[in-house]
Amino acid sequence: MSTTVGFVSLGCAKNRVDCEMMMNKVREGGFKLIEDAAMADIAVINTCGFIESAKQESINEILELSKLKEEGKIKKIVVTGCLAQRYAEEIRTLIPEADVVLGLGANGDICDALNKALLGDIVESFPSIENMPLNGKRVQSTLQHYAYLRVADGCDNCCTYCAIPLIRGHFRSRKMEDILEEAQLLVNNGVKELNVIAQDTTRYGEDIYGCLMLPALLKELCRIEGLSWVRILYCYPDRITDELIETIKTEEKIVKYLDLPLQHCNGEVLKNMNRKGDKDPLTALINKIRAEIPDITLRTTLIAGFPNETEEQFTELSQFVADMKFERLGCFAYSQEEDTKAGEMENQIEEDVKSERARIINEQQAIIMQQNCEKYIGKTLDVLVDGFDRYAECYFGRSVLDAPEVDPCVFFTINGDKPKQGDIVRVTITDYLDCDLVGEMEA
């Protein structure tokens, strides 16, 4: 009987792609994949190490599975991902139950590590991050009709609050032909929506082609027969070019949605973050995008309580949110991370003040989003069906307004034939609940 392996993947979509590639390696290596890691012979925890809350979630998951190992329900525990890369020594010291600890550069060697662990070895492997595979087959862990398409990994922006360059290394683009081949395989497997991701998606191609190649890549993706939607996530504002705006505007398969993490609007705070710009150029950029693509949905993320952020600077941020009326927005309290420049800055802000500032922005945004929902009442939207909610007794899915996992949903009833998961149906909006739209599918 094959040894069973279950994966738990935490953190961002980039981490999920890493996990899906390891899952394929494990399956091809003769192991049997099962969904519930708690029921497997070997549990693999693909950790996140980005901010304190994510690190704690990863540690808690490891500890929960360690209890099952002590009870004899799990034979081996494997720790991979960003937390393993960043805190290898600490994991070995504090969590001796881990039989295998792999850095990101060892992702491609996971089968060898599992086999050694089954023989009783304690395995630790931390080759260069450059060894981390960016290409390869995947076992899709999302719903069958959408997937994440990673075009690059690593980052050279070196924002002072961020540990990603320390964890994942320099920015590295994939060759376009490799990306397109993977995209075609995903579509052949039933994917209708591709979500294009990287740490800085807009920088794609600069390192290997000498220029920004995201528009060219997007145009090629749109030629894939059977693909319905292409969504662009994690775009750095400084690299939003006229060519990219025109591509989003003119390519029918590219949903009119842009994820634009701004982090703040005050020039001094942004400078302290090692980011460019201030409120005026950011406002001009947003206005320009909306003028060119009037129906676009803009998503952003903000950080409240960055070191030295004054009440006046926070008020400016709050006013910016009120003025810009982003369709989608998440605000996070600043997390002080070791080995980052911001973590060593003076005038760190108290936790309760940071949390309160983030709460204010998020509550402010909730009102904006509810007001935005009202304008869709009576309109009809294309909705990609994600499933049936047996508690609400209706179907649910996402329109072009909503990225998977981070945005609201559309809940809808039917009058005719039952839709299948992955269908794109027409839904007339009749109401909203919190920030989710509610409607009825056209017969």
C-alpha cells in the first residue's frame, strides 16, 4: 500500500503554486496524495513567514499536527515554505517533532527527503534559493475552473517593511514560452480563469528580456482557446504603463480589474517604506486608469501604523480612501518584522493604535463597498459559478469584480436548469448582503 501524504498550504497564492508543484512531485514519486493532512502518513506544512500573524498560524498548524504524531496518527512531519526558509534553526530547536525541514531551494527534492525520513533520517536541506523550481507540472488545489499563474518569483523592490527579498531572493521571471505552455495545460484541464501573479507582476520580463513584457504576455494568454477570464494581481504602481492600460482596455478576455497595492498615500511615509510617490501622483494614476477604463474595479492594500506615522498622516490616508472610493480594499496594521529596516526604526507605534487605525480604514471601506453594491441593483453580471451553498440554499460565484479568496461573492437563485461548477451564467442583481451581491440567474 502506498504511503499517503497530505499537504497544508498557508499564506499567499504564490505559496500555493509552490505547494501544487511539490504535490505533483510527490504523486509522481509513487506516494498517494490525500486531502486531509491529519489523516495522512506524512503531513507536509507549506508555511508562510511574511508577517507575525501568518508566522503564528504556521506554527500553530505544525503544533496541531505534532500532537497527532505523538498520538501515533501521523508518522512524519515535513515543514516547507517561507517560515522554514527564514527560521530553519529555530524550527529545529523549538519543534523537534519535525522530521524534515526544507528551504525553498529544496522544493524539487521533496521525494528524496520523504524517502529518507521514512528510513528514520532527520532531513534538513537549504540549497540556494536559485534552485527553487519555477517551472513544472502541478496538482491543482483550487476549484477546477480557476488557477493562479505565476510569472515570476522573488523581489528587488526592497520595501523596508517586507522580508520577501530575504526569503525568496531576487526577482526572477519565467520564460514566456514556459508560462504559455503551463497556461495551456491548465485550460486543457478545465480552467476558465487565470489569475496572473508574482511578487511584482508588472515587472515581468525586465530581467530576462530587458523590458516590461507583461502586456505582451497578456496578449498571448488571451489567444488561448477555451480561456474566458484573465485577471492581473499584485501590480506595482510605478510600473503601470500606458501599454498595460491599453492592453487591459482592449483585450476582451482580460477582466477589467486591477490589483494595485499602494500601502499608503503620504509621501513621507512612502519614502520611509522605500516606495515612490505621494498622494498627488497616485491620485493622477488612479484617475487616468479610470478615465481609460471606466468600468474597472480597483483593489488596493494599505498599511496603517507604520513607524513614525503621525495622526495627520493617518488622517490623510483616511481622506484618500474616502476620495478614491476603491472598489476593493484591505488595510492591515503594520507588523514589525525582524531583519527589516522598518523593524529597526525608532518611533514604533503601539499595537492598539495600529489596530485601531486599521479598523477605522476597514470600516470606512465597508461603507464605500456597500454604497458601491447599490449601483449594481437591477444590472446583470456574468458570474463564474463556484458552487452551491447548502446553508443559504442558493448558488454562489464571482463576477469580474471579484478575485478568488480575497473578494466578495455573488449569491443567486435559479429558475431553470441547475448550473454546473465552472459555468459562466448571467445573474440579475436584486439586492446585497454586507458586501456580497444577491441575484437571480437568467433562465
